[in-house]
Amino acid sequence: MRRAAPWSWLSATAAGLVAVGLGGAALLVWWALAFHPAHARLWMVPAGLVLLGTPVLAWLSLLGSGPCGRQASPPPGAYTSA
């Protein structure tokens, strides 16, 4: 079984987090332009803030766990004495 390169899942995760963050920013901008003067659809504000803040927390957890600094595990039997 072939393992995926570590950067492939990292770049896919980064793309997903950027998309979620942009979606939250777009939701907040849409609310500010279309609904803020009338103070309507206020549910969009917390939803947009959650979508905007989720990538920040996800990046902090990814960088805190150190996915980029992990070494590949040694092959089975590498530390057995002969």
C-alpha cells in the first residue's frame, strides 16, 4: 500500500480551511452590505464569525501538534537485535 505524501493532505487541509474562512468573511460582508441597515437576519453575524474563526483554531491545533516535524516511523524489526 502506497502512503500519500505528507504535503498532499496538508495542502488539502489548507485549501479547506481557506475556503471556510473565505465563506465566513463573505457571509459577514453580505450581511453588512445587505442587512445591517435594517438590523435584519442577525443570525448571520455569529454564523459568519464561527466560520471565520474556525480556520484560526484549526491552524493553531495543527501547528501545535507538529504535523510537519514528524519523522516517518522506522520499518518493523529495525530495533531488534540479531
